[in-house]
Amino acid sequence: MIEQRRPNGSLRHLITLEDLRRDEIEALLQRAQHYARGVGQAPPGSERLRGVTIANLFTEPSTRTRVSFELAGRRLGAEVVNIEVQLSSRAKGESMLDTIYTLQALHFAVLVIRDAEPGVLAHVAAHVAAHVSVLSAGEAHLSHPTQGLLDALTVRQHKGSIAAQCIAIVGDIRHSRVARSAYQVFRALEARSLRLIGPPTLMPPAHEFPGCERFDTLEEGLAGVDVVMMLRIQKERIAQSDIPDTEEYFARYGLTAARLARAHPGAIVMHPQPMNRGVEIASDVADGPQSVIREQVSNGVAVRMAVLEAVAGNMAA
Ligand code: ASP
């Protein structure tokens, strides 16, 4: 695993939450809470990153993550440039590292990268100059650290201490980077219990997610939970023949109001989006009173501000 900290212990890269200590996570969440505002409200601006240039380099589709990294950088006074990868030199056959060295020569100090290939983020981080930070905006099925942090922030805002919560992660856990980062952050914050619910074909291998209880029906798995985290079937990471039929999937694993009634009455419903209404979640649940899905989106900006500030706050002009 790549060293994510500088020799003085400060955070330089954020590629995974796997080795983050509880106090480091708490500090990021506390700072994110400082920036967090209600749905539709802009976080307070600052000049903390004046003079810092950030590149958004996304080689897989993204709406929320790319836009919220961009807004987060701008709210902190940084310059943010979106690099359209299909227009960049990578499309002309140039290697990822050559693209990265070009950006480095152009004074980019933070590279926000989403890529479908496992290991690309660590590879880039191992090769960039000392003043450059690499932040993951989603790596293959492996990791989506800022999503994990915004999920933890959202649970905390509604429920208080994570340590008191029973959290269920539901759906295509096997191919989900959101599930892996959520697991890592909730484990680090010592959630009372973590449950995985999904069809056997979409469950992760036995050695992954140690310490979680596993269920193959929502009826059983949702009983008494405080947090229900729904996932999209990651069609782009599954062979066509293994993708479940959507109607059958909804019939067995879709979150309906009746199934949600099995959870604790105050349970919250989360989804990282994009959502497939009528596949993993019923529309009335997605838009219902227990849904915090829009709050997750606005917390994304606050969390990304906290992370950008942590890695680049000392570089500002
Ligand atoms: N937006 C999330 C991700 O990038 C979840 C998803 O795509 O299903 O992983």
C-alpha cells in the first residue's frame, strides 16, 4: 500500500481509507461538518487554497463526484481544471504517466483521479513530485474514499455516534467501491454492527469484509437496522450473462416501503447514486421521509473541501 502521509504525518494523498486512523477520520469529518450546510445551500467560502491548481482527471463517467470536487476547490479559492480524458493525450496513445508529468509541469498541485483500472492511483502517487497530491475520486471496484467519508458524515448528522449504529449495506457489494470504503470508515469508527445483504452472486468473497454478518434476504437482514445503504448493480464491472434480470432483482432485493418497515422506525436510507428506481429501490422510498440521499450529495462538497484543505492547505500562495 502506498504511504499516504508526509514524513511529518500530515495527509498527502487520499487513495484509500484502509490505513486511516480513527483520529484522522474524525478530524476530516469535523472539518467537513464545519463546511456542511443544508441541501441546496452553498458551504461558506474561504481563501485557504488561493494559488493552488487542481486537475480533475476522470476516465470513467461521473456527475456528483466531479462537480462536487470542482465546487469544493472553488469554494476554497483554488483554480480547478477539468481534463476531458478523451480529448487529452491519453487518447493519442500517450501513457497515463506522461499525462501526469505534463500536468505536473503545468503546476498542478492536486490531481483528482477516477479510473477503472485497479492500482493506477497508487502508481501515479508513487511517481509524482513531492509537492503533488493524488486524490481518488473512485478506483475500479476498490475504493471511493471521499464517498466513504460523506456517508459517515451523513450518518453522524442524523444518528450521532457511529458506534451506536447497526448499518446494512445492500445489493451488489462484490463490485462496489462504495461498499468497500463504507466498510472501512464504519469499521474504523467502530460501528456497533455491520451487515451485508445481497444475492450470493453479488456478495464479496469470504475473506473480504471481515466481521460483517451476511444475509441473503432483505426481510431478515433489515430487521432492526439503523442505516440502510443501497447500492447500484455495477453493470460495467459484471459479465453481461451474470447481470441479474431487473424485475426479478427488484422482486427479491428492491427496497420497498414494506421491507423498510423491518428496519428501526428511525432508520435512514442512503444511496450513492446513480439510482435505478424500480431496480434496487422503489421511488417512494428514494423520495420518502427516511431518505437522506440528497443530503449525501450536498455533504459531498463539504467532505471534499475538508480533504482538499487537509492535503493542500499548506501549499496556498
Ligand atoms: N457513484 C458511485 C461510484 O462512483 C456509485 C455508483 O456508480 O454506483 O462508485
